[in-house]
Amino acid sequence: MQKKMILGLLLAILLMGCTVLTASDEMPEPDGDSLWGYISEVSLYQSWGFWSDHQGMQDGRAPHGPQHKVFVNQTGLMSVGAPAQYGTIEVKENYGNDNVLKAITVMYKVRGYNPADGDWFWAKYSPTGTTLKQGKLDGCIGCHGTRAANDFILVHEL
């Protein structure tokens, strides 16, 4: 009887812990402000990893600037082939020649958001997090679409 009570108590604690983890891992809506809140307050993007073949500061090109860093959440890093897993977020810090942060651009894979273009939601932010552009951005889709077979990811081979 006592063993059953202890097992029941342990199971209840385990289930509560799983519920808490699930609630804290809730993904944002495909909306610029919601996404910024998530990557800057809930899951701090600067604590994420880099693609294995694209570490730290890298040379860049227009429209992102001459230097950049690309951070990827754990869901993206666990994607082992195209397409990337839903919930993947890639954050690119865009720097000028002076090594000053100029903008932050984000691609976020959301199930059913835009199936014709890989289900990616795109956003551009000021260095302080003001949403400058968001949504199904033609410029982003046009450039990244050249790598549609790699699920629109340019800097890493899935």
C-alpha cells in the first residue's frame, strides 16, 4: 500500500514537471512582436548554438551586411535533413563594417503558415527589437528560395 502511494506521488510530480516544461516551451505566434518577446525574453537567442559549419562571426553580404552571426534554437540544430523541424528559429545578427549591430533578421518555421514557401515566417528588427518588417516577405523568400531544396536555409546544409 505504501509503495503504491509513493509511486502515485512520484507519478504526479513527474506529470506536473512535464506540464510545466510544456507550458514554458510554448512557441510564439507568427507575429513580429510575439516572436521578439520569445527570442529576447523566454528563450534568449544569444544562448542558442550555431550551425556546426557556421560558427560565430562570419562574412556576409547584402542585404544582411558585411558581417553576421547566426544563432539557431535546439529544434533547428536537431534537424538532420530538409525540411527543418517545425519550431526551428534562425536568428541572424547583421553587422556593419564598423562591427556595430545594424539589424536582426529571423526565420521561424510555423506549420501551415506558408506551405508554398516552406512554412517560414520572416521578420526584421532594429537592434533594440522594434519590428521593422514581418510576414511572407518577398525579398527574403526570393533570396532564400534559391535554396528551397535545403528548406530555404542558406548558411548550412541540412
